[in-house]
Amino acid sequence: MKTTTYLYMLNYQGHEQELCEFEQRYLFGTPQQTGVKYRLTTQEIDPATSPFFRYRLEVAFQAPTLAELVAAVEAAQIHYDEFKIHYLKAENEPLSYQERLQACRAVGFVVGGEANMHAPLVNLGLTYLEGEWYFGLVEHHDAKWQTRSQKPHSYSNSINNKVAKIAVNVACGTDTQLHLVDPCCGVGTVVIEALMHGVAIQGYEINPTVAQQAQENSQHFGLKNVIQAQDMHEVTTHYDVAIIDIPYGLYTPTTREEQLAILKTAKRIANRLVLLTSEDLDELIFEAGYQNIDTCLVRKTNVFTRRLSVCD
């Protein structure tokens, strides 16, 4: 049985490169080649999963020349009703607009069925990448997650939903059967992204008012309520992974002793910790009992904002 190859094209700004490559490593389980904005793999991941995915191309045909690709498509006698061929521009695209247009026409000419350029039922993708042509079904990234920044309650020091989405991906990779916990969930940004990703998660918030706001945010998006007003130190349930945006003292004064207590409780209630901090807490993390720390920087433009760490 032939194995399907998928081409994922990535999209990020320069200051996001480290974060993107960190997330991709946990999503796919293997390192992302530094500075390369695509990945060829046999792993099938929904293109809506990562905020850095531009599209996913299911490679049906691959050839070193356009003529060979066209010949292969013609020989296969594929047929689609109401299709459209999209040329998928790569980073540092080598082909001119006219060359890309001509390539799409050449392939489209040998695809059976009627084209529909305005409201296609089938989207096909064509691209030229590193000396190879690729053609197949394409699914573009669904950016609906961006609308979730518009929720009833938020705070200026809360992480945005893009970082929350990345934290969930780092926490579970493609294993959506894991049970996550956010024991300092605030207004529920991480909880909402996990639930939208189909991952089981429980949220705890010590402040009853904020917990109520988190519940209202979840209800706003039609999600079930999994948030409790409870001190994380009283939690007895055990989870696979904890995600914590640790209180860091700017708007919510927190002592080092309190931070250490949070880390120790996280170690007790979960097998692994995905931690967001505004400072280097490695010494406290080791003191809490963790043995390994894998960290990247979460930047806003070229200004440092947070550290994202995986601790186990």
C-alpha cells in the first residue's frame, strides 16, 4: 500500500522562528530544519492545528519537471467536478507570475471535469519546491481561532490565544487523548484553545470572580464548563500534562516562595509541565523536582515577552 506524503508550508515572521520550530518539533516529534518554512512528511495533521501552518498539500503527483508531472496526471485520468488549481507560492518563490499561471493551466488542461474558479468544490494545489513539482488536494489553514481573541473577559497581562494554542500543541502534540489541566487558568484562554482542539482539559482558578469570567468566556464559544473556582494546591486528581502561565508579579504580585509552591503542586498533579514565565525560573523548576527543561523564547516583534518551557 502506497504511503501518502503531505507537504506543510509554514508561515511566520522573523521573530517567531524559534517559537514555530519549537512547536513543530513537538507536533511532529522530530526537529524542524532551521529556517526552512516547509515540511514533507507522512504524518497527517489538520492544517487548522498550528497557527503557523499555511496549508497542507496531499501529494498525489511529484516530478522533477512540469512536463513529467503533466504526463503523470494525464495518464492517471483523474476527474473532479468544479475544481480549482491554486498555485502555492513558496518562500523565495523562483517562478514568475506568468510561469505559475502557465503551469496551472497546463495541469488543469489534463484534469478531467469542469473547473470552477469562483466557488470550487475541490481545491487542488500545485507548487515548485527545491527542484521538484508537487500536485494534489490542498487544504488551507483555517484561521477561525483568531476570532477567539474577541471574548467577553480578558486582561492585558493574559497570554493571547495564539500562544495558548501553541502551548496546547506543545503539551499534547498529536495525542488528543491526553488529559490536560490549567490549574491557574485565569479567564480560560488555554482551556478554550484545548477544548476547541478536541483535548480534554480541566481548569482551576483560585479567584471566584475570575473563575466566573472564565466560565462565561467558555460559554460564549459554546463550550462545556470545565472550570472550577478552586485553589490548585487542593487538587487531588492526576493529569497527563499541566499548562501554567505562572503569576509573575507585574499585576499579580507573587513571591518566589509562591512560585515554587505552584511548581511543586504542578509536579504532584501532572506528569509533565508546560510553563510560561516572564523570567528565568530554571533554578526553581529544578528545586521543584523536575529533571529536564526544554525552553524557547516567545517574542513580540524583537522584544522578549515570555519563556515557554517543557519540564519533566
